[in-house]
Amino acid sequence: MPKLQMLNVDDHPHDQLEWKESEVPFLCNGCKELGFGLCYECPNNGCNFILHEECTIRRPAPPFQQFFKRCNFEFYKKNPLPGIRTCDACALDIQGYLYQCSHGDFDLHPCCANLPPVFSLSDTNMKIYLRKEIKSKCLKCQTMNRPAGKVQGLSYVSSDGSFCYHVACLKEACLDNWKRGYLKLDVVADDKKKALALQNLAPKEVALRGGQGQSSKNMKGIKWLLIFLKLVVSAVFGEPFTLISTLFQISQN
């Protein structure tokens, strides 16, 4: 789908934003969430205003509408209701732009409203599916359910059911990797940070696989783990995803 090279915005002192691919992670001025890759950025020197692509799109309904039956989502730049709202896809608090159900029951970050219900990459035969209920433990938190009393959110599950990741846990892990300085431009030259970022994404699985040697069975398991992680990262944060996709080349070293 063709993109607008320049975008007019009504809540920014400068008239237009330029469509580009950010070379570094950024915090979106619209939804206040971490972003990578394609975005709209102010071209004026000294101005750091930047928006996710998804924060400039007014989507009539999320692609996973079946999880929110009889709900019509409307876009808002500010929460129209009192109190803190939580995203029903990623289970994290909403700080800025949002989609809200017309009944006030559900809320979504703009990026979360664009999560693909099924996702695959051209170089793999694995698919991941967005699910509301899961039957296996999340690779990050090692539980099937988020803490009781909180919004559970959605999860991605591999086509064979062997891998699962809460969308919330993935966003938290990537934000943590960014704060720790693991996501840098020169990731190819820094294998240590690349390994630490990968370990932070799936600590138990990476430790388990790392302790089982170089057997063909174990290396195959590592390969499928890396493919799954690449799929969920790409589904949540977008593809191409140069800064993080290079992490998964570690299996070739």
C-alpha cells in the first residue's frame, strides 16, 4: 500500500511530518510506546516529534475483532473516561493515543490494534497465531496467565503449539533490552549484548538449550526457538525489523 511521504498533523507546531525508517529505537509522541523502523518524524532540526505509522492511521476495526464481539472501536488522542486505561491486547497501561470500545469496556494501543491475527516470514514454514487463551507457558514469564486481577491480554502461539509468548511480556522484554543498551546500531560487532538481549527474551529456554551442547537435535531446537522469537518480534514491532532481527543471527556464529 503506497505511503504518504509527508503527513499533515493538527497537534504539532510544525505543519508536516516526513515518512522514514528510524535507524534507532524511539518513543512515540502519540501513544508514548517504544517504536522501531517505519514512522513519521518532524523534519525540522532540533524537533524530535515522531509518531508510529499506526498512530497516524484511523483503523475502523482491529484485524482480531473476533476477540471483542459487539464492540466498535473509536480513535482518541486522549482517554475520554476517568482513570487509567489498560490495553486489552498487551495488558499494559495506556499513556496516550488509544482505541476505545464505544461501550467503554475495552481499550487498545494503536500499534496493538494492528497486531496480525496470523503471521509468517517468507524464509520460514512456521506460523504464529494470536490467541486469547493459551495452553502452554510464556517463554518469558513461564506462566500461562498474567497475575490475577489484571487484564490478561493476548498471546502469540506457534503453529505446532510448542512456543508461546504473551504480547505484554514481549513488549516489556524489548523495552528492558532497550533500557539496558542491548539494542544498538552496531549489534553485529557486539555479540555479548546480542546474546544478553536474546537471553532476556527467553531466559529459561536459552539457558536450557545452551547447556545441552551442539547435538543436531539441540541445534534444531535452537533454530526453531529463534524463528519463533523472530516471528513474534516482527508481528508486534513490524517487519523489516533490522535492529532486532540481527539478534537471531547468533545461531549462525
